[in-house]
Amino acid sequence: MTAPDSLPLHALAEDNLASASPDLLRAMVKTFADALMSAEADALCNAEYGQVSEERV
């Protein structure tokens, strides 16, 4: 048996994000989008950022 959540995380996050400034939300979305695009580029190139290989040059 598991214990119920002690904190309503969804409600807590919703309240904090609703009262946050647009600049914070914009920065969070930008960071998330950058991470997704970087991961996709790494997967397409079969290499992490900055990794050098003679095969891809």
C-alpha cells in the first residue's frame, strides 16, 4: 500500500506558475525548447555537442 501524496504538487506548481512573471515562464520554455532541440540534433548526428569525429567532418 502506498501513502497518498503529502503535497498536491499539481496545485502547488499551478499556483506558482500563475503568479510568476512572464519573463520567468519565457525563460523556462526557452530552456526546455533548447534542451529538446539539442537532444534531437545529438541523435541525428550520432554525437554529443562538441564531439569530434573524422567520419562526420
